[in-house]
Amino acid sequence: MSARNSPHASGPPPRRQGASEGTNPLRRTSDRFESWFRRFLMLALVLGVPVAALSAGLTTYESSMRTVRAQSAERQEVAARLTSTAKGVTTDGKQRAQVRWTDGNGTVRTGTTLVTAHISQGATVRVWMDRDGGLTSPPMSELSATTNGWFVGGMAAIGVGAGFYAARAGMRRVLDRRRYAQWDTEWDWVEPLWSARFRR
């Protein structure tokens, strides 16, 4: 009898029939479910972050740009003259002061607006007025619209990431509680048999 056919020949043990690569007989159903669910969450994370960020960011940007166009069409910048001394200082270094200007219809109007600090009475400043001729704030800029889009897109990406980790942690918590319950049940069955070995 040759060494190859000898039952004592060295070599790896024969593979069990029906066994596939990567199988583990000790893996539980919950382990397999956790593995597949983790892969699903990872796929959702990889696809969801860019989709959510782009969708939310572009939607916000387009909405902000509509506001920019609407406000630019409704508001007009005119020259006004300070008629009083600026009073008080705001957090951004501006002061409130009375101004006088002439609207598009030739009507002289007066109002209160914020101007740069330390501007003397009689100086000319630029102010914005609405369709009714009243003072208003400057229209939203394109830079603000772009910033809003990036901010909302970034927050959407963070939200998707947080949802991924929350779902993963929740799944792990549920499976661990199920595993602990199974272990308790199995130990209640095995413990009397195990303890009996030491009472002999």
C-alpha cells in the first residue's frame, strides 16, 4: 500500500460534502442576518449620502435663487442723505440714523435705517427701498444662496450618516437582546446536566 493511500498519510482533512467556501457551522441565524443587514446599511450609506446631499443642496439653492431674483426685481438701491446723527451701536458696528431720499416718482421720503458708524450728518449713503417706496433690507445675494445650498446639503449628509449609525446600533441592540435570551434558555437546559457531572 502506498503512502498516498495509507490512512495515516498526512494532509488536510477531507472536506465535508455540501460545505461551501466561507461557511461557519457556529454562525447563528442572527449572525447571518446581522452581516447582511450591515451590508445593506453600508450600501444605503454609500448611495444615500451623495443623493441626499445633492438633492437637498440643489433644492435649497434653487429656492434661494428664486428669492434672490424676486427680491432683486422688487427692491431698488437709491442714494439718501443723513438728516440726523446716528444713535446707538449695533453688534455689527452700525448705527441707526434718519435719512431722506427721493423715490422713482419724485416723492421725497424719510425713514430710519442702519448706517456705518461715525458717518456725519449730511453724508450720502446707499439705501434699499421696496415697491411701495419704503426702506427695506438689501436683497439676498447669490453668495448667500450658494452658502444655503452647501449648508443644507451638508446637514442632509450628516443626517443620513446619523441615521445609518442609529439603525446599526438599534439592530445590534435588538439582536443582542435576542441572543442573551437564547443563551439564558439554553443554559437553563444545559446547566442541570453540566452540574450533575460534579455531583458524582
